[in-house]
Amino acid sequence: MTALALIAHNAHRLDVDGLAMLMHVPTTSLFQMDAVSRDVYDLFQRVGVADAAMLQAELSGRFSPQDLADCVQSFVSLDILRDAAAPETPIRIQRVEDIALSTIVLNVNTGCNLACTYCYKEDLTTPAKGERMDFGTARKSINLLLDQAQARGAVNVVFFGGEPLSNMPLIRQVVDYAEARVAELGKSVDFSLTTNATLLTEEIVDRLDAHRVAITVSMDGPRAMHDKNRRTVGGRGTYDVVSAKVRMLLSRYRARPVGARVTLTRGVTDVMAIHDHLKDDLGFAEVGFGPATSGPIAVFNLDNALLRQVFEDMKTLGRRYVEAAIRGENIGFSNMHQLLTDIAQGTKKAVPCGAGLGMLAVDKGGDLHLCHRFVGSRQPTYGNVDKGIDVPRLAAFIEGAQDRSGYGCRTCRIRSICAGGCYHESYARQGDPFSPVYHYCELLRDWVDFGIESYTRIMQANPSFFRRHLEPRRALQ
């Protein structure tokens, strides 16, 4: 055996309740280490480079030569150990030849009847000034999606805004048209939307239910916290109307679990109280949290101290999630669902998300954007629904996004989960969609460690939880 070096950025060890867990960073695969792999790894972690003589000298009293050899070979195959003289492995860029879409996001109206203080939408305006997408543009968008999804059996259509329900006539037309088109092609279609809930009526709820349109409601918790930022254009709080509409929605809608999406801002950071109110008092199936750190008005953004506190509070709620999971219960904390899904599946990302790859967003004029967050921004567009996708331009973006080595991502232990972070978050905060979300980096590494601990504890105590609660959830997405 030649001298081997530990490739430290390809492995991450974490001890959980006496178990030595090793995450293979390139694939996010998680292994429980046995005695020989633990001791071999610890030796290399201590000395950096070792050969056969050192292994024998250090470990032969505890393990047979064959066990040591097998362990070393397994580490070599995972690129955790490598010939000490070998150069660094170059990043493999996956070339983009075509854009195999699975999802199209229709920005059906730039107008919104609320004036939420933290909203990131650059094209947002009042209801009277809202620019609505017409059916001609929407129809072309659906046709583009189906043309680019020929190898897929299912596609997704997302309605966004502004407030999407302010263009409900278009949503009705699109649902009918898309259902007819996929039936002709032998495919299926899923619809989803995010709404502030103020425009919901019984008729709308029943129609969304009949067509299995997945619904997420933007709501920020109990009255005092919700009304701090989520106000009407005239400045009035909206908690009373939203909570009444939510109760009506949850009493009638049965197609899918309904989740709440919370934006955490200064003064709205009580994770536990918000979760308990939305989940237990109002009855949402899930509650997910998104910290505001790059909104257009800095006074609402969380600074580093508040962001750290929010993550600590999310871990506190996460511990309650783990305790419930061990009992076989699900408390509906969607951030934990996603984290545990990434770990359970061994998520391996070359780019942060499907933006520009499996998903594109269409503005009211038919131009194509990376995602809904970029609609109305100064970032480039990538074709339109009349001429199609500008594949060379979009491919150049996606291929460029795969190599963040110039930003420090190459040696990060969560690079296959984070992949540099949200393009829009980076663009809004730093002016560069490729620049990592540095303000999150250490917090996200700690959050993933918490996820590994949580996954290990649930797997040890109640592994059926994942089959009963996470797998059905993925099937609905």
C-alpha cells in the first residue's frame, strides 16, 4: 500500500449517543462506523497521511490485516482516502444539452391586495395597477412545458403572483386546458399555489379541492405577529380575515394537506409560539419557516444575532419533533421534514435547486426566468414562450453554477445539500446569484449536523416513522 492521505472535505464524522456516524460528503450518504472504520478514520484524521507500516504499527493489535485492508479499500473507493501523491480531483461539470422541464411557474398577476413589508418581489404593485397574464401566454407556457417534458410522465404547474387568486379566471382556464392536454398525452399534472388566503371563497376552495390544487398559505402566526408585517395596501392588519378564511379552507378542502409558510423578521421570531398557533390552534398540517435576510427594506431583515437565535429556536422545535417521531407522531414542522428527507435519501446536488434546470417561471409577457423570485428583477431572461428556451444561455448559467470552488464551497461539508444556496438570496443580498449565502453557511452546517443527530435517534428508536410520515409526504409533492 502506498502512502494514503485523508481527503477531509469528503467525510464528516459526528458522534450521536455513542454511535460514530460518518457522512460521505459528495453523496450525503450516512454510515454507522464499526470499530475498525472508526479507528482507521481517527488515525488518518490525527496524522493526515499514513502507509501500511503505520497502520500495522498503530492498529494490528486490535484488528486483523484483512479487516484493515478491507476498511482502507472502502475509504479509497469513497475517495475519503487517496494516494498522497495524487492531484486534487477536478470538479466534474455536467453539460446541459437540453432543458427537460418538469415545472412551470405562471406569474398570473403582479398585483397584490396586501402590502407585506418584507416582500422581495420587484414587480409587485397594487391591485389597481396589477398586470395580469392572459390566457394566450398561459396556454403557450403549458405547451412549452409539455414540449420540454416529453420523457416525463408527470408535470407541475404553479400559480404565483402577486396574489394568484386575484386572477382566478385565468387559473380556471389553465387548469382545464392543462388537464385536457395531459390526458391527450397520457401524462398527469399537479397544480399548486401560494396564497395570502384573503380572497378565498367557498366556491374557490371547492374548485381547488376538485382539481387537487395543492395550497400553501402565507401566514406569520398569532395576531400580533401576523399583523406586524402582513397588512392591506391601506395599512390594516389582516389576521382576523386570514384566520377566518383558513378555518373555512380547512373545513372544506380535503385533496391534500395544507401547509403554512412563515416569514421570520425582526419582531416576528417566536418559532415555538408561531408553530403551535398555526398547527394546533388553526389546524395546518405543516408549518415551515423562512428567515428574511435579504429583503429590500433592511430594518425587517434578521441580523446575525437574531439569525443565530432563530436557528437555535428551530433546533428546540426540532427536538420536540424528534421526541414526537420516536412516539410515532408527526408535529408538522416542514423544515425538519425537508432536512430529514435530504439525509434519508442521500441528497446529492450539483446546483441548489431546479431553477433553470427542471423549472422555469413565466412573467405576464411570456419571458422565461430562472424562478418566480427573479420575475421583475434585473437578472437576464432565458427565452420566451413564443420562441422557446434560450438553451445556450441557460446552459451556460447552469454549468457555471456547478463550480463554486472560487467561493470556498469546494471543501464545505454540506456542499451536496446546499450547493451554494438560493440564487435569488445571493443576488438580492450580494448582487451575484453564484455567491454563496455566507451569512447562512455556519448556521446551515450546524443545522445539517442537527439533522444527522435527529435522523440517527429516530432510526434507532422508531425507523418506521420515515416510512409512515416522510415517504407519503414526498409522494404528494
